[in-house]
Amino acid sequence: MTSTQTGDKWVGELLAGHPTRFHIAFRMSPQIFTDLLYLLQTSYGLQGSQRTTAREVLAITIYTLAHKGSMRLTSERFQHSTETISRFFAIGLDALTLLAAEMIKPLDPQFMNIPAKILNDDRYMPYFKDCIGAIDGTHVDACVPVDDQVRYIGRHGTPTQNIMAICDFDMCFTYVVPGWEGSAHDSRIFQRAVNDPSCEFPHPPPDELIRCLEHQRVFDQVLTNQRS
């Protein structure tokens, strides 16, 4: 590693330079990166080492995720050994995972309030007053060992993860289930999340759930009557 443009020096140059350069490298603005760094350092235990800074650890992590880069590619960019890059990447991921657990959750875990987007729109209120968000699956490219690729090949013919996510009416994610093979059906992932307590699916309170199920039963009956 003989380049004079070492990792933290390169990150500092981008932070002081044109914002577009930083956005190309890290898929976020310098201000968001700086705020994220401060939050991870003060609340989620992100730290550097004798050889590098917490700023570079976060930069290594974001750069690898943003470009789907290999350890060797990130190693060349930041001028560290692959072992060092792998270790710092794990540290950065641990901090981001702790942050995600605090951020990706419903703001109203009891679902007692009607979302403003529903409440203030006559097109949806009162018909969707019990709707709390949208749920769907999406396929994300996955790098997996050759021996495991068959399980991850989905309908597009390439290895993917099938990720289930829920977002609210403010377009904020409130629940995410990653890691499923691309061949897994959406309904299988949903049933596992709903029925496995370890998945911590954000269930409505029992009273709300019973009321929603009753509304669904009435709605289904109306549809049946219309068809007949």
C-alpha cells in the first residue's frame, strides 16, 4: 500500500470538496455523513483504532455497501490490508445495525392514531382509517457462494435476496426482514414473520386486530354479495 492518498485523507478531501464528488463515492451528502458519524459515535459505539479514525471506519462501510465492492477493491481505495478492511467493515455494520433497530420501527407502536394522510383526505377517510402502512417484497442482488446460488436464484435468473419491508404513510420504513433466498415466495416470508415471535413483527393490539378482522369479514361479505 504505497499510495499517498490514504483512506482518511481521501475522505477529508471529499468532505472539503464539491458535494457531488462525495455523493458519487458514498451515495449521501457530506452533511448527512457527518451527522450519521456523530450519531454512531455518541450513541452506538462506533470508534476507530490507533491506525485510523471512526470517520474512516464509517467511510469504509458506506463505500463498500454503496458500490457492492469486494474487500480487495475497498482495500485498494483506502490503502489497508483486506484483513483490516474486513474488520472495520464489521465494526461499521454492527453500529449501523444498532441504529437500524432504533430507527426502523413504528412511531405509534400501538397503532392508536389514524395516519394524517388518511385522516385529512376525504377520498380515504373513513374507508382506510384502519390502514397503517404498505407491505411488499423486493429482490436485491446477492453475492453468495457457488454452492448456495441455486437457492438464491429467483424469477429473474440471478442470485437475489427477497426482502420484505413495511413503510408508513410518511414513506418511512417501520419493519424489514432481510436475508431470505430469492426463490422464497413473499407469502412464506410474511407467514414466518407474523407467526414467529423472534421476528418481532409489529402486531396491532389484540382489540384493534379483532376490530380489523371484523371489518375485513364485512368487506368480504359485501364483495361476495355483489358477485352473486
